[in-house]
Amino acid sequence: MFNLLNEKFEKIIGSLRGKPIISEDDLDLTLREIRIAFLEADVALPVVKEFIQNVKTKILGQEVLKSIKPDQMIIKLVHDELVNILGSKNEPLNILDKGLTKIMICGLQGSGKTTTLAKLANHLKNNSKKKLLLVSADIYRPAAQEQLKILSDQIDVDFFDIQLNQSIEQIISDATKHASHNLYDILIIDTAGRQVIDEKMMIEIKNISNLTNPNETILVADSLTGQDAANVAKSFNDAVSITSSILTRIDGDGRGGAALSIKSITGAPIKFIGTGEKINQFEVFHPERIANRILGM
């Protein structure tokens, strides 16, 4: 991931490094090259504009060009702004100390949502002492229940079986009661994959959110879709107030436009990334490490 940006930024920074004096013309050229690099990496235009403006304002406002080592100061400010748009720091999931934590998973069809849910559950099982229950509120895709049950068995996490022809309202109610009665710590609810343009399905997910009142509403987004992932995130955020996002297929994304856009557009941090198809190919997202990778530091 970020191979394209890393290559571009190493050239941009290489042209600055070691220069005792940097003029405003040099700065304008550098920022123009950064802008081009971001756009080629499919970063959303509003995010690019904000990044460039913030960096330029800080450089000029702090009189960096007149400092003893302007090259190092500019590189540091670019690094800090990269960290800022990626989310500043890793933020943990909002897991309650006592009582039932409800996590709702949503995303587009084909984004790897259900598999990512299982990866998240596996991560929580291995890194906490919490008792987990998984349930699928997808009543449209015949294999949805079976897929999540198979994945639950694979990671050795409990799955809540539903009755045929149950409504979504009944599924949520029954699963929540079962989880509370049996002293589960975390209930993770899968929802049907949907298209943002499908107004009926977006109304449904609002209803699921209202029924569930989740502690976390996590969007699973495909990083290969670039800035489209950020646009999708905005649509879901407008509907159900996303609290976190997980980027899938990071291993196949050489550009990084989704990662650099999604936090700025939704305000919700990226908390995890999927790095491959296997259940354990799942990592906590660390903005500073990503910024360092982009800048070749």
C-alpha cells in the first residue's frame, strides 16, 4: 500500500533535503507536486485542498522559510499534516467495561463486510477476555446466515441462529435478549450489503441503527475504490453516523486514496485494516506508521 505515494514523496522530499534556503517559489512548486501526487493516488479533492492549505499556512505562519533548517521543518509539517488527515493516533473501539456492547457492521455489497466482521471478532477474541456473539440481520442473501455461521465456527466464536422468515426487528430483539441473558460482553451485528443509491436499503439501515442503538457503527470500505470509498463513507455517515471504519484489501491498493480521504470526510477514524484474505490478516491502523511509510521515514 502507498507505493505510488511513497515513490512520489521520496522524490519531492529529496529535492528539498539539504537546501539551506527555500524560496516561496520553491515552496509553491513543492506543494504543487504534492497536490499532483495526491490526485494521482485518488485522494478526494476536498482533502487535497485542505492538506495543501494547512501545510502552506503553517509554513508561512511559522516563518519556516527563514528558519535555520527550512527543509527539515517543511518535512516535519508535511508529516504532521499526513498524520492529522489519517486520524492523529489509533483509537480503540468503544467497548463498555460493564454490560453489553453492541457493534453494527455496514458496507456496500462486495466490500468484504462479513469476512471482515469475522476478522474483527477473531481479533477481539484473541486480544481481550470478552465473550462474543455474532448475528446476521441480512434476510436477503440466502447464504448470508450460513457464511457467518461457518466463519463463527472457524474462529470459535458463538453464532446466534435465527428462525426462517423472521423480520429484522425480531432478529435484533431476540439476539439482544439472548446476549444479555447469557452474559455476553459484545454482540456484533452484520447487516445486508447495500448500494448507496438504494434508498429503501439505506432507510432500513437507519431503522437497524435505531433498533440496535449501537456503541460502535463500523463501516467496512474497499480501499481499492479510492476516493469512491470516501464518498460511500459520507453517504453511510449521513444515514447512521459512522463511528469507525475498517479498510479492506489494503494489500492490493498501491495508491492509498481511500485511507487518506475517509477520515477527513467522515470524521470517523480508521481503526483497522484488512491486509489479506486470511482471518488473521487484520491489523490495528496506526496513522503515524502510515505517514512514515508514505514519506519513506
